[in-house]
Amino acid sequence: MLAPRELAKYLAYKGSITVNGVSLTVNRVSDTAEGCEFSINLIPHTVQNTALHALAVGAAVNLEIDLIARYVERMLSSAGVAGAGSS
């Protein structure tokens, strides 16, 4: 799969990504000029019991990044700001 370049920083080997509402494990990540290429493994049970069975090769999908990655980014981006998030 190819994710937009702006999502690349959130994708990591053995991290999570949600594809069309199904949370999956990332098994390979490679940054390219076009974006971030990643792979996932699907077991037959997951394919049969989710909306993923209806996907065709090359179909557009909704990607949601890992929640923990978003928390880490938030913590790192505000680490240098005194009193960030306090009232």
C-alpha cells in the first residue's frame, strides 16, 4: 500500500495502521518519492469478517494512523514549550 508522504512519520515496523476501520499491523515500511510504501499481512478470517473482502487492487482506502504515534508526536512537539497544556 502507498500512504501519503505526510503520514510516513507515523508508520513503523510492527506499528499499527487502520485501513477502512480495521486495525492492522505494519510489516514493512519504505519511504519513496511518491509517499510511504508499507505492507500488512491479512489472515483469511480478517478478510472474510471485515469490509476488506470487498476491496479491489488499487482501490482508495481510508487510513488512520496509530493513536500512540499521535500522542508521541504531540509530546515531542510541545516538549520545548514551557507550560504547554497546563492551565
